Amino acid sequence: MKETCVPREGMSPGHKENSVSPGTNEQRSNKQESAAEETSWSRLYSLLASSRLALILLIVIGCVSLVGMFILQNAPQEEYLLRYGEPWGNFIKNTGLGDVYSAWWYLLLIFLVALNLILCTLKRIRPSFRQAFSRPSAQDNEILRNARLISLSVAPVTLWKIAETNLRKRGFVVASVDAGSVKLVGAQKGNVSRVGFIITHVAVLLVLISGIINGRLAFRHQEPLSIGESFDVSKVEPSANFSIRADDFAIETGEQGRVRDYKSKLTVIDNGKEVLTKVVRVNHPLVYKGIGFYQASYGEESDRIKEARIYLLDEGTFSTAMDVPFGETRDVPGSDLQIKVTNYVAHFVKDLVTGEVRSRSPEPKLPAIRVEVMRQGKVVDSGWLIMGMEAHSSTGELARFHFADYYPLLYTGIDVTRNPGAPLMFAGFGVATVGLLFSFLVSFKRIWVKIFEDRPGHSELSIAGVASRYPLALKREIEELYQSLGGVR
């Protein structure tokens, strides 16, 4: 049954009312919202992939990194308050400037730069790869119209074949077209330069990722170790269930007593067992479970020595020299006395009120030892002997001894480090080198050759080309090609 459309009141019979289905308004609204969302996402994408944002982020990161070089890093709160005052000290600690390279906002900046590089690369990767893997096209390119035209009494086919051979010898990939009286040759080389920037972007991305990894997982701790002393590595890395022990330390000297090298013998103790022993030197670390132990420094112990050189005085003159090991008892030759060195301070100072002796500094500016003088195992006198000075004793026994010199007990300074992002960083530098070589040393060149037969056995030749860099080299190459083809007979 056919439906008849009846016009409503006030509507002419010829007027057609727009037919609107129930879902049309909703669909139109959804399309508008989708377009708005697409526009917002496009704007956000353009912002995140823009070179301007990359420049701003790099400037900010550079400035913050520069600030981090001048502000003390990873120090206790008290150190910041003492050095910078309370307002600035609290500001530095609360904002993370005291640990810049691990601060959440610094890592966020690194992440944004990485995201910018990824989006920028994705934006250009398709056309770049299309050019990198493209084949030359032989066509009557417009730039040939402005190229120099020379006339030769040579058949076009001969010139055509020689031009192809010449270009291949120069490393070009060649394509040709024979269009009857017109023969075209297209050649190109250096396609790899088109992906140089992508390789460089990937390299920078690797370096940034390594920075993020190091910012979260890397650490560095310097530990002074006396000979025979062990250090529990779990104090700086909770997951490390082993310790390191300093077995020996040696200094190699050259001419005029100058230090040539210093090295430590270290042993790794894991689960109570000695699993690895190695002599470490500067730039020759011991590495165990991803943690490196580097030779960093050395110095003298400030509270003990190896042994002291003590002279026995006989009527004011030095009669007998004795080398007394620290903490051990030695008989005094020619007497019934024994002597023992019990304490050592590097920089002697005594409180006149309390009588307490302490070291003013760890530097051996005024070395002193505390000596006990014994007879038949009983202490008959004791006191401090300052190197090079006379002793003062209540009973007079100590006054018979003179502290002349000592053999220091050295400690070794070991850097305990973990740098998990280092392999990725070195890989990034290697990839960056390849990308820069492709980008700056390789030129993408295209050359077109047109050979036109104006009459039998006679040809007109024109050559033109474009290059991404080094245009003078391309010009020279085209001139050489003109000369080689112009000399054909």
C-alpha cells in the first residue's frame, strides 16, 4: 500500500519537508566531537613532535645540569644548611637540586625529550626510508632544461651505453629509458644519508634511556678500607649480599720518589666464601654482580701506625734505635724495661683542663704516640711522645725515649659504583657516530642524462643533477662526465 505525503497546515503541497531519522542528530554530534578530539590530538602531537619543544627542553636540561655542577650533590641536610644557609639549604633539598640527576622532574624532562625524539622520528621515518630504498628514475627532469647542451657526432645508443658504464663506475645505481629519438639515464647514490638523522635520533634516544636508568639505579660510594678490613656492600646496595675485603695495598714510585701507581688487592666474600681475588688499579676495577670496585685514593690512617722508630737516650745522646710495631711489646736493649706503643694521633692537641688528647685533623702535622714503659710486665711510666720533641714524665723513665719517626699504616680508598646504563650509553655513542657519518660525510646525489638524436648519427647531450650536500663535488662530477662523453668518437 503506497503512502501519501499530506502537507501540514500552512505548507504548500509542493514543499518537501526534510526527512530526519531519529539517530541523525546524534550521529552529527558524534562526528563533531570526533573532529574536535582529532584536532586536539593533532595539536598535542604536533606540539610533542615539534623541534621548538625539543630546543626548549634541551636548554632547560642544560641549565639544570649546569646548576647541578655548582651545587653540592648527595650531601646530608646539615651540610646544605651550613654551606648555603637555612632558606637556601631547605630550598635545595626540597626541590631536589641536591640530587639533580635523580630528581623526578629531571627524569621527566629526559622522558619528554625522548618522547619528542620518538614522535619526530616517526613523523619523518616513512618518507626518509622511501628515499633511502628508492630506485633511480630515468625521466625528462625539469632541471635538464637549464643544463648545458652539447652536440656530438656520435650515435645516441653509443653515448647511452657509455654514460651508463661511466656512472656505474662512479658508484651510482643506474636506470635507463629508451624513448625512440630520446634516451634518458637516471642515476643516484648515497641513499643511506637519508636515514642518517634517524640513526642519530635513535642514538640520542639510547643515551637518554641510559640516563634515566642511571638516574634510578646507579650509585657511587667511596669507602676507605684498612688492610684486612671488610666492607659489607649491602650498606649501599641492599640486594648485594656479599662483602669486599682489602688484603693488601702497595704504592709504586718512580724517579725522585714520585708516585707512579698504586693498587689494592681485593677479595670478594660471598656467603662466607672467598669467590674472587683481584689486584685493582686506577681504571682497572674489580667487577662482581654488576658492581664495580675502583682504586680511587689512598692515605695514612689517622689513629694508628705500622711501627714507630724510637731511640733510647743514654746521658742525653741517642744510643739505640728500636722499631716498635703498633700495639706490640718490645724489650729495650741493655735494660730490664719493655716498651709498647698503645695510641697514635696525627695532629696532637691536649685539653689543659681535662687532659684529654685528641687529633686536631687527620693530616700528620704533629704526630704523637702514647707509650707505656714496663718493668717485669708492670707499667712503671706512660705518656705521650711527640715526634722530634722531648718527653715529660713524672718518674723519668719515659724521658729516656725519643720518638724520631714512624712508618704509616696506609688505607686504600675504593669507589663502589654501579652504572647499569653504561653499555647502553656507549652503544648510543657508537650509533651516533655512524649516524653523523652518514648525515655529514655522505651526500645523496641524483644525476640525469638526456641524449637526443636530432639527425642520424648525431646527438645532443645534456646532464644535470642535485645533491643534498657538497654541490661543488657534484658540479665537478658532472663536468667530468661531460668531458668523458664529449671525447667519444
